[in-house]
Amino acid sequence: MTAKTILLVEDNPQDEMLTLRALKKINLANQVDVVRDGQQALDYLLREGEFAGRSGPELPAVVLLDINLPRISGLKVLERLRADSRTRLLPVVILTSSDEEQDRFRGYLNGANSFVRKPVDSSKFYETVSRLGVYWLAVNDPP
Amino acid sequence: MNSSADGEAKSQTHTCLGCFVTYAAAIASAAAAFIIYQALSHLVGPGLPPYILFYPAVMLVALLAGMGPGLLATAVAEFTVIYWILPMEGHLAPARVVEILGTVVFLGMGVFISVVAELYRRARERAATYKQEISLHESETRFSSVFHTDPIGMNITRFADGQYLDVNESFLSLFGYMREEILHHTATELETWAAPEERNRFIRTLRDQGSVRSVETRHRRKSGEILIALVSAELIEVSGERCILTLLQDITERKRAEAMLRESEEHFRDTLDNMMEGCQILGFDWRYLYINKAAEKHNRRSNEELLTKKYLDMWPGIETTEVFKVIQRCMEERVTQRIENEFVFPDGTVGWFELSIQPVPQGVFILSQDITERKRSEKALSDSQRLLKVILDLVPQFIFAKDRNSRHVLVNLACAEANGMKPDQMVGLRDLDFVRDQAQAKSFMSDDLEIIESGKPKIRFEERLTDATGRTRILQTTKIPFTLPGTAQTALLGVSVDITELKLAEAEVQKLNAELERRVHERTVQLEAANKELEAFAYAVSHDLRAPLRALDGFSQALSEDYGPKLSGEAHNFLDQIVLASRHMGELIDGLLTLSRSTRGELQLEEVDLSAHAEAILAEHAKAEPFRRVTWTVEPGLGARCDSRLIEVVLTNLLDNAWKYTAGTPEPTIRFYAEHRGNEHIYCVADNGAGFDMRHADKLFQPFQRLHRQEEFPGIGIGLATVQRIVHRHGGIIRATGTPGKGATFSFSLS
């Protein structure tokens, strides 16, 4: 069976590092792919552009999507994903440091499966990320 | 009637006495003649014829007394001559032939004279009797003709039984009877007397006085009609019977006329008495002859006080007044006078009377009318007219009235001045005559015409007038049709308000408004832009500032975890400090964000269950710190209309504080309740924790101000500022009271 992967869409290198470290703690680090902006995310998921010839499983088990991304914003990416039949059911967790009401609302509206705020407190951050990883890769049954 | 019998006796006695007197007189006259003769003869001497005096004496006696006394006088004279006169001459008897002749002649003459005298007397008597008889007959005839032709009714009735013996034509026609119907009937039978007592009285008077003169009596005609007559009657004798001759003058008509006159006089008198105007009559002697009720009122004196008194006596001091002079003029010159008189009464009060003084036969007639009220109203009217004029001229608006032909009949000062004239100059002129701009004048006049003809007013319309100085004014005019006082003519009343200034002001205001709108619009745009900036900023803050914090925190942690054993205690300490600092910064950012958010955005008002929120918050705290035993009471059912999210912030802040500051209290209690003051709700969060010094209370709600040291109670000091801002946005106020060591209470209202 193909190993489940996580796609991390994160433009902030520090956050990226911390997220990976957290996932490493629960031994999920090897199954994480990282893209750094919205366009890359789309390309990866739809196997277009940059990632046209991507190998690996068709789709990740979950996408950890930030909202504030260069090129194409997270919400826009989500929109596109949900518009495409290939990625309509793809579980997407919005992982963002924004606690704007608007973003959460728009996130769900655009079809996010979950909305999680990145806590400033790193220990909480690690906890959150671990939980996310465990849940989406172990507990949840993908579509 | 007894008089004739008595008369007879009397005449008999008279006759006897008469005879005696006449014969005595005869003797006396002879004696007198003798004495005179004696006297004469003494004077003249002898030679006087003896019978010279006796002739006249005898003639006299015979003529006067008749034959008898004449003969006696002759005899006595003869005797006297023979026995007295002749002897004196010397001899006793008539001796001489002359003497004897004289004697015989005298005797003869004496007898002759007596007889002739007697014959003469008898003849005269007969003539007299004849004349008497003729005249009696004549008078009887005359009487009869009078009786029968006299317009006055006459009747002769027998005294004894009242039977009608004769009646004249007038009587018959008065009573309406025929002769046969009356004659030989009695008055009582025929009931010709209307009242028997009158007849009885009439008879009694006749009996007592022999006649009745002009007595008013009532009779009954044959027809039953009552006749009023003036009756005179006389007792007469007819054919030896005692009768009554009655004369009746029909005064029925006269009586009726009199009664009517009296009635009408009474009526007039009544009218006069009751007239509204005062009527007084002063006699030529200036005495009050008549005063009617109204005059009594005008004079404020009663009839009894004034009647018969003199005018000047009743009103001392009046002779100096005009009114007296006027009455006097009428009294003397007999010319009607009129005067309006202001009369001061003795008690000092004043009345106005209009007097009309006319000459009348008795003196003067004064008609008085109390015009006090009229005068008072006239004065009041003229006062109010004056006031009106003053007001009209005081008023800055133009007030004017024009007649049908658009000629001004009334103009106030303001209107006239605007047209460069005085009010009286403008009266009579039309707008065409003085308004500079002919087009304007034509427009005014055509408006006037339309309003007068249609009868519809034109209210608050604008028009232009170029005034006397050449300035164009904008007027707001109202013109209404109305009737000129004192005529039935329709005219026009107008009021114009000079709104030139107003218009300018309006234009100005509009300009300013437009300017204001523009500025507001500008500002709004600016504000919106600013808001947007702020939002972007807040967003940036929330997002971009947190990320580095996370990194700070995360890598410090990572360091500590992954390289922990290789680090010294101090190194760990340093790392802890880094973490603490970054966490602190995170809280600050959160606080700032919350603060900024609390002032942005519109309040979304809804009914919020405050009690539920409070319970939830406290429950969270309890769950987070299960080791702390805090007693809390939340008044149930507290709700308010507010923004749910923002109130959440408020309650969270206040309850968090309460929780925090009771950390060191042995038996901590937190209460959330509401107080009612009037129709305001005051929500309170009270604790028995550390409290605070009221002296520094003003710092409480300022951002970043703390009243406790960080080690005592951690915190960033921004919460209360936010709470205050939220409460203020809801239009409420927040207050804090506290006592160090005892506790604090925060109370807020939401509207």
C-alpha cells in the first residue's frame, strides 16, 4: 500500500522548520512534502507545471494549507481544488496564524475540512501539529 | 211745593202794609209841603199862594199811589190850608173870594188829578198786564219752538210720578223712541235711566236746590245702548202741576273721545314712562314737571326727589356748565338744542349723555340717551385703532390694502418707506404710479385683479420689487380678498415679508451644506481608507508579527529539548527567558489586536444571555485550574442587547481579572449580578481579592497601566482599556471600586 503523505503548503521557513520538527517527533517527517506558494501547491496536487511529472501517490492524505501565500492565496487554492473533480474531496486543513473571523468563515465556505490556528506557544504548536498528523494519517479515512 | 201758598199770604200782608204806607205817605207829603211852605213864606214873606206846593204834592201822590191816596192828600192839603194857612193870614175861614175860589179850584183840581192819575195808572196796569200776557204768550211760543227745535234733548216730566208729559224731537232721536212710545210712560217703566241711584240723586238734588246743573248721567236708549248725557233740570209749573224740565246733552261721543284721548294719553304717557331714553320736562320756572323712569336712572335721582324741585337747586354748580347754557338757550330762544354732555355725578363717577332739548308749551322737553357705553366703546375703539396703527407702523413687514382698482387705501410705514414715500402719500396711488419697474407693477396689479375677481387668496408666493433705492428685493407675499370696512366693496389685503436676506442666507446655507457634504464625503472616504488601512494593519499584525514569535518560541524550545543535556543551567535559564519574552510579546499583540478590533466594525446587536456567558467563562477557569476552590454566583437570567463577541471580551476580561486577583485569597468569591437604578441595568463583577487603591483608580482603564507588580499578578494591563472602549461603544459607562486587600467591583451599563 502506498504510504500516506502530507502536503505542507507553507511560505514561512521557520514555521516550516517547526512543523517538520513536530512531525518528526511523531515519525511522520518522511511522509511530508513541502511547497512554498499557492501556485506550487496547485501544480503539485494537479500534477501540472512544476510538478507535472511528480511521482508518489496521486494525492496526499491531507493538505496543510496556510492562507497567506505568495502568488496564489490559500483560499484561492482551496477554491481551485474544490473546483477540480480530482481534488474536490481532498482533505484540506487550513493551518494559519491568522485569527481573523473572516478567514475562518471563508475557509469553511471554500470547502476546508478543518481550520486550525497556529498557536504562538511552541509547545502548543507541537501538540497541535502532532495531533493533526496523527489524526489525518492514522485516524481519518481519506476519501 | 209750598211757596205759592206762602207767597199768597205774604202778598196779602204786603197789600195791607202797602196800603197803609201809601196813605201815610200821602199825609206825609202834604205835611211836608206845608212845612216847606211855612219855611218859604218866612223867607219870601206873605203873599205866597197857599196851594202852590200842594199841587205838586197831590200830583205826585196821585201818580205814584193812586186815586185814594191822591184824594186823601187833597183833603189833608185843603184842611191844612183852611185851618192853618189862612188863619195865619188873619182870618179863620176863607173869607175872600180869591181864597174861596182858590180852595174850590184846588179841591176840584185835586179830585181831577187823582181821578186822572188813577185812570192813567189803571190804563198802564192794563197795558202792562196785556204786555205781560203778550210776552208770556210770546215766551211760551218761543219756549215751545225752542223746546221742539233745540238740538238738546228736552223733556218735561211730572214731578210726582215721573211721567213724560212732553218730549222734544231731539230727545226722541237721542233715545230712539217714537213720541207715542214715551208720552205718559214713566222713566222707570222705560228704564231710560241706566242707574236708578243716579235718578234718585237727581230727584233729590232737584228737590233740595230746585235745579240741577250739568250733571253727568247714564241713560239707556231704546236699543239698550248706553247714552251718557250732561243733564240740567229745573222745576217748573205746567198747568198748575209741578214738573221737571230736563235738558240732556248727548256727551256719549265726547265721553268716548275723552276716554280714548285719556287712554291714548295714558298710552303715550306709559310709552314715555317706559321709553329707553330719558324724558324730562322742565317748566318755565325751571321746576321738574315730569321725569320718566329712564330719566330717573340717568339722573340717578328718583321721581320723588326731583319732581317740583328747581333744576338749579338739584344740581348745585351746574349753572357754570355748557349743558345748563344749552337748556337755557332752548328755554329762552325756543330753539331745539342738541348736546353731548359729559356729566360728573356728585359721587365723582362720570357718564356721557346725548341730550336733545326741545321747546314745549310747558317749558322744555329733554330727551336723554345714556351714551356712556357708546362713548367708552368709541374711546376703546379709537384707542385700539391708534394701537393698531402703531403696531402696523412698527412691524417691519409691508402691510397694505388696495381697492378694486388697485389703488392703495391702507399702507403701513414699512411699505411706504420701501417705496420712498410716506404712508399718506401712497394712499390713492396705484403700483403703476410709483413702482420703478413697470413690469413688476403690472404683475402686482394683475395679481390683485385675479384675487379680487376669483375671491381666492394667494398665499406665500414670491415676487420681486425694485424699491425706491433701486435695490431689488425678494418678497414673500400673501394677498387675500376682503371687504373694506364701512363699504360692501371687495378689496385686497396684503402682507409682504422681505425675504431677500433670507434668500441670500438660504443660498449661503445651501452652498455651505454642499461644501459640508463634500467635506463629509471626503472625510468619509478618508476615514474609510484609514479604516481599511487599520484593518490591513491589524491583519498584518495578527499574521505577520506572530510568525516570528512562533519561531522565537519554537526554536528556543527546540534548543532546550534537543540540546538540553549539553546546556548549562544558566543556558536553560536564558532560553526560558527568551520563551517568556516571546510569549509576553504574543499576549501584547493579542491584546492590541483585541483593542483595535473592539473599536472597529459595526456593533451587531442581539439579545445576549450574559449569565450564560459568565457561567461559561468561570467554568472554563475552573476546569483549567481545578485545584483552586473559587465560589462563584452568577445571577441567572441577565440579558442585554449588545454585540455578542465584544461582550464576550468584556466578561472574559473582567472575570479573568477577578479570577486572577483572588489567587491569594483564602476563600475567594466571585459574583456576577445586576443592579437596577431606574430603568438602567448595571452589571457587576465583584470579587473579594486583592482589590486596589482608589487613589490610582484613574489609571485603571488606561492601556498598559498596571497597579500591581508583574510578579504579584501577571498581566499586560490592556484588558480594562479594551473593556472600557467596548462599554463606551455600547453607550454605557464603567466604574471600578476597590479596597486593598478586600476586593474590587467593576460595574458597567450598556446603554
